Amino acid sequence: MNDIVFPVVIVVTIGLLSGLILAIASIVMAVPKDQKTEDIRAMLPGANCGACGFSGCDGYAKAMAEGSAKPGLCTVGGAAVSDKISKYLGVSAVSAVPHKAMVRCWGSNDNTSYKVDYEGIDTCAAAAQLAGSPTSCLYGCIGLGDCVDACQYGALSVRNGVAMVSPERCVACGMCVKACPKHLITLLPVKRQAVVQCSNKDKGNLTNKVCKVGCIGCGKCEKTCKHDAIHVDGFLASVSPEKCVGCGECAEVCPRHIISMFDFKG
């Protein structure tokens, strides 16, 4: 009997001593918590998307507590979170400019085609490794839904071969932006503005061969704009949201009808 009890006692004693040592070590070596950081972190939505420019909510909360960042950068929390944190810090409220995601491609199955029958891993990232893309347009949406999987809010879907955003569900977390291997998705401020829904940078004759509605870089939109808001660079037109006044004149003259007017409100 003693042959069994004695080893058990030794093991239990070692366990108790080890637990006691770990408990003491956790107290002695504990990293002191910044209560202000903890309080601010609790006010943030916890999306950890990085759209604020910091390493998730923890990084942003720490920066605000230290005074190196201002409230209002959290697009997911919006004005409500910005006002709450501003009140807590005792600073003037900073309005969080609402943004929405936009897919710069109209390469649906009606407008472009596939050059190969892709049968590999069912992700855009994997398909993009196949000669750039299985679609005819090397710059266009692959349509396998990496952005859809990345979105926690159900704001994206693939329709007729191209990804689309539901503005009413988008919180501008930026996860879809990071997920797209073609870099087709961007965050734009919520206001009436022109958007070029194409990312093809090839010459017009090459774009014509792969897409019915691709930008051909003709420059009519640039010549028409009186506000210096749209320019053609690398055979692709792009709009500066800061300068665009939403007049719609560029959309009217676009021969490819690839410039759309959006207010992103629904």
C-alpha cells in the first residue's frame, strides 16, 4: 500500500509547489494594464480589420490612449463609436467619414469570357496563379468569391461572374480589399461621385478583345471634366473622389458607358 501512496503524495506535492510558483510568477512578472486603453478597446467594435491604419482594435485603442491617434478612424463603428470615445477622452468629436466598398470591374459573363476551364482550388487567389487569370481579361474579377468569404457582414456576392457590393450592408472594414488578388476593390467616401468600373490598363484595341465594356483610355472623360477630377493614366481613366462634384458629365460622354454615378446609399 505504501508503495502506491508515497509516489502519489510526491506527485501531488510537486503539482502544488509548481502551481504556487506559477501563481507567484504571474503576479510578479505581470505586465501592468493601461486602464484607459482597456476602456477604449471595449468601446471599439472588435472587427480587427485594420481599416483605421493600425494593427487591429488593440493597436488603435492604445494609440488613442497615448494621444497619437484621434477618434473617428473606425469605419465599422462609425460616428456613434467616434462620439463615445471622444466624450471619454474629453476631446472634440471627430466625424468618421463613412465609406463603402466598390468593385472596379464590370467583367460579367455577358461582357467577358473565360480563356480556360479552371478546375483547380476554388479560390481567386489560386486561380490568379494560372497565367494571371482564367478569364480573358487579366485585370478583371475572377468571380470565385474570396471577397465574399472575407466579408463578415454579408455585403458581397458574386452575380453573373463578377463580385458586387450591397452598400446597405457594407461597413467599410476593408477585409474584401485585402482578399482580392486583383486589387479591384477600393473604399470610397459616401457621396455622389463618378466611378470608373474598370481596372484594365491595356491599350484600347487589346481591351476591346477581352471585354465589351472595358475602358479604352480615349480621354473624352478627362477633356470633359471641368474640375480636374478625372485623368487617364496607363490607358485607364480614374476619378479623384476629393475633386469629383458628381456632375455626371464624364459619364455622359464615355463611349463605353463604364463610368457610373454612385452615392453608395443603397
